[in-house]
Amino acid sequence: MQDTLLTIDGLSAGTEDKPILHDIHLELGSGQTHVLMGPNGAGKSTLGHVIMGDPSYQVTSGSITFDGADITDLTSDKRSLAGIFLSYQAPVEVPGVPLYSFLRTICQMRPELKTTARKFRERVGQICEQLELSDSFLMRELNVGFSGGEKKKVEMLQLLLLQPKLAILDETDSGLDVDALSIVSRGIEAYRAQCDGTLLVITHNTRILERLDVDRTHVMVRGHLVAEGDASLVGEIDASGFSRFEDELAAKGGVA
Ligand SMILES: Nc1ncnc2c1ncn2[C@@H]1O[C@H](COP(=O)(O)OP(=O)(O)OP(=O)(O)O)[C@@H](O)[C@H]1O
Ligand SMILES: [Mg+2]
């Protein structure tokens, strides 16, 4: 039987004055690839942030279990150390912190990734080459002045370096040109192959899914997970959009 890596049970969450997610149930099996789709503003990024423990959001009910432990009240740095990674839809700029130092620091905090400076340098160099990202980025301040596509590649660099158990990729494909999309897709494939990682891919674009074996597709509308299916659901959404799901939710009275 497939081991379950992440279980979300009856989760409701939002900001102090705005409920956003309503009674979410989600199970990700170890090594599986899940896709989360939904219209703009549905709550997809919020779910990613809540799984990561972003303190901007409060959990009002329900629980999150990761790798057998209840992490509902854990801070995001502890979740990160436990093996959860969130690739941000809009990666933040961190002035004053060179990318290389940032990467070295986060790896040194993880016993399984601690290594000599020389080996670390080699590994980072290999990944940069794989992502066709110039070494010169390593000395620049984290994300400061990086183009949209460069920021997404830097998120991939972190993913490949950290090899987390669970990677939540929030529109990692958005804003990428055709070549960059192909490089990032290969990076995701490499992550899956290297460590049998589990993926939750949030996307509006089915191109990125072409290279991935999708196990389950989930649809979110107005903070509710309204449908779940296999990879064919992606094709249906591509062809017909979300109106069917929105109508079904409205018919059930779920218009919160
Ligand atoms: N920190 C916040 N403060 C106030 N409102 C928020 C906050 N975070 C999210 N929201 C609101 O919650 C709703 C869901 O936002 P979210 O970013 O999760 O949507 P999304 O499904 O990721 O959309 P998109 O496809 O456009 O990225 C939106 O109405 C958004 O404005
Ligand atoms: Mg979003």
C-alpha cells in the first residue's frame, strides 16, 4: 500500500478577518504527483502557504499531518527542516543576502546535506549548469533584480539542492519562455528521479504537466476542494474551464 506523506483533515484557514479555505481534505501519497487547479483567487496559493506554516494565515479548524507527525502548530522553519518546500508564486527579494550564502546556510542547517565547502560548490555548479543559470547569479543578492524567469530557476536550484520530501510548486511555470519551461520541467523530473519526492503542482498551464506522471488532480473553487480525479481531469479543465465546478459549488450553497 502507498505510504501517505501528507494528510490534511478538515482544514479551514484564512487571515484574521477573511476566511479563505473551507474544510479541506487532501491526502498525498509518498512519491506521488498531485496537481491543484482552480480559478484566480480560489485559495490555491493560500493552501500552499498554510501547509508551509506561513504565519500570515490562521488555521481555524482541522489538522495537517506530515510524515506521521501532526505539524498543524509547527513553525515554518521546522516544517522546512522536516522536508516541506514551497516554491513561491512570487519569490521574495532579500537584499544584502547573496544567493550562494543563502544556499550554503540552509544546507548547513540540515545534517543530511552538510558537506565540505568544495563539494557544496561543485554541487551548486552542477545544478546551475543543469538549469542553464549563470554562476554569476550566485554572488548576487537573493532575487534582487532577477527577472521573473530567473527567480523561478533559482527556486528550482533550491529544490534540487534540498531534495525535500514534499515540494509544493506554486505556478513555477508562469512567466517562463518555452526554453526555460523545458529546463524547469527537466529539473522537476530530475527531482522526482533523484529522491522519489512528492509533488503538489499548482498551475494554470498544462504544458508543465506533459513531462510528469500525474497521479491525482484536485480542483479548488472559492476555497473549497470541489473535485478530484485522475490526470484526465486536467484535459477536461483545459477544454471547458471551471464553470461546471463553480455551478456545482453554488448549487450546494458553498458560496462562502
Ligand atoms: N494575506 C492576505 N491578506 C488578505 N487576503 C488574502 C491574503 N492572502 C490571500 N488573500 C485572498 O484570498 C483569496 C485567495 O488567494 P490565493 O492567492 O490563495 O488565490 P490563488 O488561487 O492562488 O489565485 P491565483 O490563481 O490568482 O494565484 C484571494 O481573494 C486573496 O486576495
Ligand atoms: Mg496563487
